[in-house]
Amino acid sequence: MAVNCKYYIEKLSAYLDNELNSREKADVELHLESCMSCREYLNDLKQIQGYTQDLYGRVRKNSHQDSLWANIEAQLNDNESELIELPGSFGKKKFALWISSAVAACLILLAGFYAYYAITKLNQNQCIVTWVESKKAPVMVYKDKSTNTTIIWMFSDENSVSNT
Amino acid sequence: MNDADYTEYSDETLIEKAKKSDLEAFKIIVERYQTRVISVAYGIVHNEDDAKDISQDVFVKVYKSLDNFQGNSRFYTWLYRITVNMAIDYNRKIKRKQAMEYNDDINVKTELPLADSKQALPDKYIYDKEIYGKLQEAIENLSEEQKKTFILREMEDLSYQEIADIMKCSVGTVMSRLYYARDKIRLYLKPYL
């Protein structure tokens, strides 16, 4: 097989399918006139095409006789009965229901987080309690920011507590 | 409107009606294309019953996805694309299942077109059985893209441009895939040619 046969062999598949332009087709035909190996290759492709059409031809004939519609209709009717009964086009309302449920769940979650944060922050800001060691006795100070109240406990001995 | 009127409508008109849940319109689409869909599915899975099952699933999927079909391409382009992809997916599942079951047998899955030769020429029957078996095996061993391209060309006689539209590739790629597919099949069948 000549080196340039590789070029023409790659064109033979498209030549068989009549997909070459007129210039390419003329070029291939000119080569085929003088190259037996390329002619044999083309004949092989034609045989393969014939066998393929025989192999699949019977299936085409049978499939023309059978009707798929009854089974398809049954599947479509089964699928429709599984959907929620809502007015509107097929399938779209189910999707909208899922979306709105997801949005509602997110809002509830956010509200929950905000409430938790607000309560803990409120408690943190509500009052401050410190313990102060002094020379006389330990002192505990309570400051309530919201009411602007300050309460001071002075511990005079281990067993007594007074507050102000 | 009765079926006789619907059969005269174009694909686009029937699709628009089917989008509005007109099952009679969709029935005409099914009847118009079922032969081709079964043929293409069979070309990939090589089993008539499986091809029919896949074809039913294809049409159910098409009906459910009608809103996604905007009419930017021909309806049969979109239909064939769904068909080849579902058939390839089916084949992958079967191969995974066979791999798990350690099935090493070559699976010639369907009856071969041999009924006539068996009675008249028994030797021809044996010879034909071998060739068709080898042909199925050769097609089975193509890459997925080569297989799809080969089936669409040989089963449906589609042009390279139509195949390129279905497979979303260039005409040059179609040409290349067909060349390599046929070359591989030729090597498989060389002793019989």
C-alpha cells in the first residue's frame, strides 16, 4: 500500500456516505482507478454496510408492528397520580411547593438563631457582677445597665453580709 | 379533533399541543418516531426487548421534559440525543452488573436474522451466524462515541451534519469517528470479507 493511500483510505468512509465535496470526490475516484488495495478497502466497507443493514433490518420491521403507546400512556398516568393535586401546569406547582417549604424552613432557622443570640446577649448585657478584694472585707458589686442600678455587698466577716 | 387531523400536523405543532398536556398529540409523536427510536436503541444494546423498554422510557422522559425543548433544533435531533444517551447508560449498567457477577461469556443478546438461511442452506446459516455475531461483537467493542456515531449513520441514514447536531460536535469529528469505527469493524470481520 502506497504512503498516500493512508490519506485516501481516511476519505473512503466519507466517500461511501457521499459526504465529500465534488473536488474531493473526483480526487478519490481518480485514485481508486489506479489503486487496487483502496478499491478492496472500499469493497470491505460496502460489505460491512450490507451486513449491518441486514442485522438491523429485521428489528426495524418488527418495531413497526409493535405499538409502545399503551405502555407509555400507562406510565404517564401513573406518574401524574403521584403528584399533588394543584391547579396549574404539569409538575410546576410541586416544584413551587418544595421551594416555598425550603424558604419557610430557612426563615424559621434564622429566627431561632436570632432569638438565641438576642437572649444570651441580653443576659450578658443585663448585669455585671464583680468580686473585689479590699483591705477591710471582700466586696461584690452588681450593676444592672438596663435599670441603671448598682448593688454592693460588703462581707464584714465570714458569716455576715450587708448590702447597699 | 380526531387522530386523522393530528397526523397532518408538523412535529412543532404537536409538541406545542403536547406541552399543554394533549396526550393525543403526543401519541402521534410516539407513533411517528417509535420505529426509529427502537432501531437506534437496538443498535446500541443488541436486544429487542431491552430496546423497546428503553424506547418507552425515552418517550416518557421526552414528555416530562417537553418544557425544556425550546425549538432551537429539530425535534428528532433532541429525540435521538436522548435515545443514544439512555441506551448507552443502560449498557453501562448492564456491564457493571455483569462485572459484579463475574460473567465472562460473550453475550450475543438477540436473535440473528438467520431464519431463511437455516432451512435452505445450513452451511450458509452457520456462516451468517458467525458474521453477524462477530459484527455485534465488533460494534460492542467500539468506544461509546464511535458506537453512537456508527449507529446513527447506519441505522438512520443521517447526514454528517445531522449527526453532528445530535452529538454536539463538528462534522469533522463525525467523519473521524466513523472512519475509526468502520476501520475497527473491518479488522474484526476481515476473515469473513
